Amino acid sequence: MRVPDFFIVGSPKTGTTALYEMLRERPRIYLPQLKEPRFLAADMQPRRGHERGPQELGYPTTLEEYLTLFNAASPDQRVGEASAFYLWSRTAAENIAGLQPDARIIAILREPASFLRSLHLLFVRWGVESEKDLRRAIALEAPRREGKHIPRHSHRPSLLQYADHVRYVSQLQRYRTYFAADRMLVLIYEDFHRDNEATVRQVLQFLDAEDQAPIDVVNVNVTTRTVRSQRARYILNSLKKGQGPLARTASATLKALTTQRMRSKAALTVQRRLVRADAPPPDESILSELRERFKPEVVALSEYLDRDLVSLWGYDRAR
């Protein structure tokens, strides 16, 4: 069974989906339909009481299931996967090295303040974060480390330690423990956002998988929507899954009276009108606070990568 040659390890909300989609179109690259298997991050396993999550969502739970994802790759293709939380994970680097010691690692980093805002919006939209205010959500880090104020539907509460997602230097150092510098490619989100094609060419060169075919640009995935009502979201999800006696009865009745197309259209309408809403504009005060808080991290990252990210990300204006 094929073992991946390369891993796009993160971070989320930095264009990993766009990179994945563009690489999938390259003739010398194979990426599975499941973008984020997450199998090699033991700390991505759901907490007790939520064990059905991965199976329901189709995530592999055994090594054989994981490697089956790559069965369709041809011998002359580079095989990879793109689990954005592998960079955050404390276990993924060691597990990747154990599976593929010669793996090539690709990471994308984004300016911490805007990144955390997008990540928070994503968690709210997923329903794993109940606090819609970013400042209050970050303030909950300490009590959540003690098991307090954990949202009911949060499968992995450790993800809600927001600061841990932007410890870029320590994250990269975890990978450098197992992989030489020439096996790692660190990209900057702003470069990718400015020129998708040039970044993809850079990645193909890094993977020794260059070709002359034109590159179809994919818009970088930026979260612009949030959740209007968590309760409406949970009710809709319960109806979709048929969870609970009332939901099962309602689901059976709807199936008897409507077509699949009608149900899908109705669910989409409910989601748009009752569940989803446009994200509020950025709160510049909390973004400024975050830049002050994480300026030392950006300074350290600039030194680590030998690139002036302090100026690029505007942290030279942070106190």
C-alpha cells in the first residue's frame, strides 16, 4: 500500500484548501478525495462521549483504512495529504516520521491576529465554540484548561486554546526534530494570497513534481460567515442525522412526503436564513491586543525563518 510522500501540515485558514485543490489537478500529484484524514494526530481524537464523530464523518480509524486512501495513486505520482491541524498537533510530526521518514513537509503561516479571528469564526460555524465574541473566547483559555466552560458540542476542547495555534516557532521545531531543513517548505499566507500560481510552482519544485501544464487559480478560503443561532444549527443537524425520537419521527415524515431534492433545498434555505449570518467586521481593538501579545512570537519567527515578518505583518507598529 502506498505511503504518502508529502504532507501539507497547516495551519487551517491559511489557504491549505486552495493549495490542496490546485495540487490535485497536477498530473504528477495524487491527493485523496478526503482532504484532512487527521489520522496521524493522536490529539485530534474526540473526547470521551463523542467517539462516534470520526466514523460518522468518514475519517480513517486504522492504518489500513488510512493507507487505503492512497490506493488509486499511480507509481509515477507523488502522494500526499493535507491535514491542516498537523502543525498544531503535538503528536503528528513524530507519527509522520514513523510512517514516512523521508516525508516532505509543507506549512503555511498567517499573521497571528487575523488568523485567530478566522479560526474563531470557523469554530463558531462548526459549533465547537459557543462564545461568539473573540475577546471573551480567548479569555476562557485558562478555565478551559481546567475543564471548565467547555462547549457541549466541542469534540476536542484542546483546540480552543487559541494561543497554542500561533506558537509557530515551537511548531516548526517539532518537525525539525525529525526532518532536515531541505525536507521542509514554510510558506507565508500573504505570499500565497498575492500570487497563487507562483506558490504552487514553488511547491511543485519542492516536491520534484514540476510540469508545464497551466495552473487554474482557486480563491483562497477565507471565512466570512458565522452562526446566527447555535440552537437552530443543532436542531437542523439533529434533523439531518435523525437523532432523538422526535427527530427520527420528523425525518421519516419528511422522507415520506418530499423528495431528496426538496429536502436539500429546504435545509439550505433554513441554513441561510436561520443558521448562517455574515461575520461581523473585525474588531480592531482586539486585533491590536493580539498583535501586542504575540509580537515576541513574530520576532522569534522572523529570526527563525530569516525573514522580516515583523514589518510584513505590521507588528513593527505594535507596542
